[in-house]
Amino acid sequence: MTIDLRSDTLTKPTRGMLEAMWAAEVGDDVFGEDPTVNALEAKLASLFGMEAGLFCPSGTMTNQIAIKLNTGPHQEVICHKYSHIYLYEAGGIMTNAHASVKLLDGPYGKITASDIAAAISPDDVHACETSLVSLENTMNKGGGSIYTLDEVRPISSLCREKGIALHLDGARLFNALVVTGEKPLDWGAQFDTISICLSKGLGCPIGSVLLGSKQAIKRARKIRKSFGGGMRQAGYLAAAAIYALDHHVDRLSEDHTRAKAIGQFFEKHPLVSEVFPVMTNIVIARLQGISPEAMLEKLREQQIFAVKFGPDQIRFVTHLDFGDAQLEEFGRGIVGINV
Ligand SMILES: *Cc1c(COP(=O)(O)O)cnc(C)c1O
């Protein structure tokens, strides 16, 4: 049995999801005529209390659109130095928005209102104007760490007071909400734009949705077109997303339980010096006495696949296709990995 925990994007649609896709009513979404896409956008927007939504092919596109909406030349986005928007979107902040970036540090990939307050550029001819702050929840490179509403509210107030837009890269926001029990409506109230991935833990083949005001999403639609992201009968994909929102949100807690079990396998492992606190479906292990490449090779010999995630780290992500049988197999495989 192959156990592939390189990412939660590796899942294949379930039978129920495929049946929902098969049954979808579709139209041309560039004309705004795909009823299933429209239904998905409205469903997520109303869940988060936002005015409108925009279905896009990827989370990178939703983030890049949000950045371009709120920044441009001579402006900057403030984010954590481990943010997906900075590390993993091919330098798009520069190429798409022609904007600069100011990187902050903080434990487990998180930043605070006081970090941000200290980093906002002064109103000065020399400075690059701060026009956007971007947070990530859950924080991928922080080990799937979680922001709570209590942490986000002061950031949101600060941004409003300073006239700075606030974006949430919520690729795995539902993973966080399943843990905290916080309400999507309360999250929607804190941000100008939120990006939600459907192709991660929710198990869809493709798709992300950007949420925001009517005015922002109208402009976002034009930016999406210019990025080549206007899709036609995209309702087949939106149907998968609606199915996932109805069937795959609550079950994310199972992924979290299995991730915790993986973390425990490594707690006392001689080749692991530290396991990041396992809050959601991501497990990051810091290695000792072995390189990530050599460790990944040992894992591969046991049919277990993970990724290198830094000079001395590897990452596992649990998902819909990793059940209890796979977890047992994983446990047996780890026993076979010795110094
Ligand atoms: C996966 C991911 C994205 C978007 O990735 P795509 O592969 O472009 O869909 C954005 N942010 C975070 C934190 C992610 O993990």
C-alpha cells in the first residue's frame, strides 16, 4: 500500500463527488451564465457574510488577484516571511502587482497586531506605502498552526484604522474552523478578501474561491480574465466544490486526529529532534543526524511519501485518502526506519 502524504492536494474525487459533477447544470461562466458556479460563489459568500465570490482555478490565482486588487507600484504587502504568497507563488507579488513586500517573523508562521503596527510604513516620500496585510490560516509552514479570532480582531482593527486592506489566505481555513468551532461569519467580518481552497483538505480536483465586496469581486473578475482564469463550463468543478462543502468539512477532524497520531510516532524517534505542535492536518518534523533527502529515501523504502520542507525538515499532510488502514500501515513503516 502506497501512503502518499506529500500534500492534501493529491486526493481523487470520491464517487459521490463524481456523481454530483456528472449531474451539474452548466453554462458559460465568462458570460456569467453557469448556474452551478453562481450557486457556489453565492453559497460561500453567504456562509462568510461577504457580498460576493469568484471561482478561480487555483489558490495562487485567488491570492494573486487579492494582492493586485489592493497593491501596486510604490506600495507593499506586509506578511510573514513564511507566507505562501511570498514563498510559493513564483514571485507573483512582483510580476502581477508590481508591488513590494515587507516580511515579518514570528513563531509558527504567525504575526501579531503589534508586529504589524511597527512595520507599517510612515507617510514619507522615501517610504513604500503599506496598502495590504496578508495573513494565512492555517499556516502551512508553521505546521498547520491556527490563528484564533482573538488574535485576528486587533489586526483587523489596526488595518481599518490605518486604511490598509486585510487579506486572508484561507487555503485551509476550514481546517482551523473545525478545530476552534469559530463561525465563518465572524471570520468574514474581519477581512476585505478571503481566499478558500477547495482542492486541499476538501478533496476537490480543482478550484478556489475569492470572497469580498461586490465592488472588489467585480474588479477581481476582470483581473481573473487578464490572468487567463476565465473558465467556461466550470460548473462541473463548482459542483464538486458544493458537494465538498456539504460533505467534507466536518470530516476534516479525522485528518487532524490522524495527523496527531503521525506526530506521536515521531515524538521519540531518534532521527527527529522536534515535531511542531500538530494543530490540524500538517505534521512538520525537524530531523537530527540525517538529511531530509536521506530520510525521505528511508520513508520511500516503506512506501511512505513526504516532502522536504526546509534544510532540516520534512512535512506530512493527512487527507481524505488517508484512512485508519493507511495510518496503521504508516505505523508499521515507521518501525522499519532506524538510525
Ligand atoms: C495550496 C496553498 C495555496 C494555493 O495553492 P494552489 O496550488 O495554487 O491552489 C495558497 N496558500 C496556501 C497556504 C496553500 O497551502
